[in-house]
Amino acid sequence: MKNITNTLLGLALITLSVSCTEPDPAPTQLPEPTGHVTAQGTPDGTAITAAIGPAGGAIESTDKRIRVEIPAGALTATQTITLQPITNKAPNGQGQAFRLTPHGLQFAKPATISFKYTDEDLNGTFAEALGIAYQNDKGIWKVPTGLTLNKEAKTVTIKTTHFSDWSFFEAISLEPAYRYMDPGEKGNLAVRYVLPDEFLLVPIGDEAQELELLNPEHLLDAKYIDKWELKGDGELKPTNSTAVYQAPNHIPGQNPVRVEVSIKSNRRAVGLLIARIYVAPEGITLQIDGGDWITYRGGANFNHIQNVIEGKNGSQYVSMGWSGGRQGQFHWTLNTQVSFVLYTGFRHYQNRYGTRPDVSGGTLNIDTDQWQGYVLGTFHLEPAGWYQADPYNPVGTSQIRGIFRVKSVN
């Protein structure tokens, strides 16, 4: 596997001017640190322990999000190493943070800390903008030197000689990365960053100084933005690092609509930020054979046996069920593992067709279940079978597509 040195934002130069009417001794108070101070995270899950001695060893979280490798010779005696998931207080921190203890433990040889990222972590950012930070005793999050990115393994890695609270973060992001809007609604987008701004995407080599994470409300300097671009219906009005999106008065054919921001440095493209905007009323909204859009009010229920999204519109109802994770792409099956049912009062539609039967083409796409408590996604069936009396004898087929934004009830 090829490790690619991660590129991050450079260290800000800070100028301080002092005016006075007569000579004055140098100030006795040092300037405030540029780093953003946050509270410490609190335990958020079960701690994991491992006894590691002079021979070295490793410890990783149950979800394999973080892995710590201690080489042989780093410790002179066996130590109980604890990995505690905690709430993430880091600026632009993603997912859980992790507390590694004992604090104050020093290694004779550097330990390696790796965070594994997913495609979901790249929503609103790009791989080269991912980083790892630790929180010091002043509450400031700092980015160590020597950080590397491995796109093949989807990991970001650093080396350290000490333990602390550690987080995975996004240095640059387009916010919100997800949005759901009613037709005709207007919403704001912004490009933000959490690293000091002098040079964009300067490698943090082993000889460089550690950087401090800033308040996540900082807007990225417009000189780093190449262009804003709208992919889909509506109107986009960008102004430097922010933009206003006006949704169309109808449900667009391409849903979600995409807003893309090209990031540049030294006149070359370095990354692409993407926001996905769903345009439709709250609920499950679908279209049959290119006809009118119909909205069903409903919700989502997740459990370890079968996840369900369902809604009603008068006597009509729609239901989609699947086994597996809370997000991802799922293909329809002949059994109930991934299923679709729609009852319109006149016809029943399902994810199978023909008398054999054949399974419908298309997918159920659960985009995210973390945006303001909503479950977002799309689906299509190519084709769905329909029947009127005997569910095992479909008499016709239809093309069905839809989108949904529903609240999770658990």
C-alpha cells in the first residue's frame, strides 16, 4: 500500500500592534493562544483494555475506527492500555473521539495511531483534508507532524510518544453536506476550515510545527475557491465562501441536487467539496411511470431484525424494509430481506414481477440517518410488479422512483 503524505492548511502568521503615548515596558501577559479551547469529551461507550509490554502490541476500537500500535521496545514494562470512546468536542470532529490512557505515559519509540474513514466521512469534504488531532491540557486540539494518508486502506495515520484524547477531523468542509428542502425554499451554504490560514494544503512534515485547530465558524478565504457549481434544478448565488441556493417550485428530476465547490491552491485544483440537497416535502415522495408525485407521511424504525420506512396517505400506504446497516445501498430481493410494498387502493405494487417471479432491478439507498434526526435517501424499482387480487400473479409492471426524509422513531 502506498502512503501519501497528507496535505493540510498551513500555520497562520499573527501580527500584534500596540499603540502608546510614551515608552512602555514589554507586556507581562502573553497573547491568547490561537487554538480553539473546548471542554473534554465524556465517556460514550464501553472502554477496551489491553496489557502491552516490551514486546509491543496493538489495541483497536470494536468498530475498528481507531487502531493503536505500540512497537517493540517502546515500553520497558507491561502497561494496561485503555481505549475509551468519548463524545467528540474537536472542531469539525467526526464520529466519536477516543481517550487513550494512562495519560502521561511516554514511549521510548513512537506509537502509531490510525483512524479509518468511510465514504460517509467524505461528505462535504475530500480525503486530503482529513486529519487527526489530540487535546492538550489547555483544552486546545493540536495536529501532530508527520501525518499520512492512505487512500487504498482509507486510513489517516500519525506517530506519537504520548497518550491523550484523540479525534478524527475535517480541515475543510462544505456545510451542510446534506440538506432537505421543500420546493421553493431557500437555504445557505458555507465553506469553513479549522486550521490556521497562510498557505493552503501545506504538508505537515516531521520538521514542521504542530498546528492548532481553530473555531469551526471560520470561513475559508475566497482566494482558495475556484468556483461554485450547481448540478440540478434551482438557482445558486455564490458570494466568496458562502452561497444561497433557491430550490425550484417543483420536485426536480435529479434528486438530490448537488452543489460543488472546487478548492484550489497555487492555481491548481486540490479538492472538490460536494453538498447534496434533497428537494421534496417531508415524508416518502414517489412517482409511478413519470406521473404526479405523491407524498406519504411516515417514519423509520430501526432494529436488529428488520429496518422499516413506511408512510400513509389516506387509505394508501407504502413500506420499504431491509436487513443490515442504517445506511448504504441495498438491492431488492425475492424474499423479505430487502422489500417494497405500495398499496394505492386500486393496485398493489411490489419488488417482484412476472409469474416466475423475477426480482425488480433498482436499489434502496439510505443516504444518512444523522441529519437533524432525519433519515434521508432515494429508491427506484425497474420495474415493480403490480397486481389487483392475487399477489403471486402480477399482471403488469411500472417504473417507480422516489425520495424520502422521515424521522427515526427510535
